[in-house]
Amino acid sequence: MKPINLSTKLDAFERILTIMEELREKCPWDKKQTIQSLRTLTIEETYELTDAITEKNMVGIKEELGDLLLHIVFYAKIGEEQKAFDIASIIDSLCEKLIKRHPHIYGNLEVKDEKDVQANWEMLKLKEGKTSALQGVPKSLPALVKAIRIQEKAKKVGFEWDTKEQVWDKVEEELDELKEALEEGDQLNINKEYGDVLFSLVNYARFIDVDPENALELTNKKFIKRFKKMEIIAKEQDKQLLDMTLREMDAIWNEVKKDIN
């Protein structure tokens, strides 16, 4: 692909803004939309993007990024109509924030590496009025993703284990506490201790350079492929899974595992 010059990029951006103006004026569906009505659709588009990223589907990533860009332009148009903000003010605000939070690029601050950049980023946000290093983690994030973000933010201010061995010790400690809760039979405490196990495993994942959300999704996809293949094999044998014993299903499962890793 040939490099696209700035003029071409600006022309493309102007084109989508023009199309949005036309859609908002002429299309019954687009005219009806509000910021609130778009919310669920935006969440759906975001998950479709994450699916494409997980599958390393560059064509899909391009398409889903386009869909998200449409939503941003849509929100901006609605904001403009309500005299609250527009696409220019959104971009200008973003640019000012990026410049302010990169004094090592646009100022005199010297940094050694990525860790220095992250630490300074958190310091700047606290100076801007943030009352906690954890502020900014969306409340509606899925729990697993939220755990990752919480731990990353805590790390940026130095609240972090030194080695992965220490983290694994914590995993084992939490597993022991879960076993104790299971023996006691207190369901509320079981839930809490199980949550602690998951949180500590997320922590360990960071130390071994694993994205736990992505890793779990890969396993989900692998299980789905194996299970569907098992259903196909059972059907070829004129059987239904409901009518098979666990031992029979396990035999097919072990065969499927050889083909789908």
C-alpha cells in the first residue's frame, strides 16, 4: 500500500463529515438517533473490533475501525446540533491533552523509558484534579477487563510486585483460601475468595506477558470449534450428545483435540 499524504487523509475525513451531514438531514433512521440510542450500538461495534483483533483479521479490523469512526462522527454531529461540542472541539481538546501529557516531547522533561512515561502520565492526571490513581476506570467495563485496568493503573504509581514468583505465591495463597471457604460452605465467602483467585491470576498474567482477556477468548473460540466438531462426529454416528454417556463424548473429544489445538 502506498503512503497516503496528509491532503488525502483530510479529504477522506471531510468526505465522512459531509456524508454524516447528509444522512442526518435526509435518512429517517439517522435523523431519529440520539446519543443515548447509539450507546448500545457503539458497545457492540467495539466488541466486533475486539473480535477482529483477536482473530488478527486486518480486513476486519479496518472495517470495524470505520464503524467506530462513524459513531464518533455521529456523536459529534448530535453534539453540534445541541450546541454542546462538535468534531473540531473534540479533536482540539484531545490535542491539548496529548501535548500537556507528553512534556518529554513538547516540553523539557527527560524520560528514560516507557515506565517513566507512564509514571509521569499518572502524576499529571493527579495534578489535573484526579483524586485517585484508579480514577478513570469505567464502571461498566466487564469485570476481567476492569481487573486488568485497575492493576495497570496501580502499577504506574509503584504498587506492584517485584517478581512473577511472588505473584504466583499469591495465587496459591488465594487458592488455599478458596479451599477453606469451600470447606466452610459459606457461599458469599466462596464467591469472594473465587474472585480473589481470578484477580491474582490476572495479576500473574501481566507478569508473564499474557493478555488474560484475549487468552480466555482464544480458549472460548477453541472450545466452540471443538464442541461443534464433536457434535458433527456424533451426528455422523447417528447419535445425539444428549443420548451419549460422558465416557463416549470424552472419547470423541480426545480425537477432536488432536485436530483442533
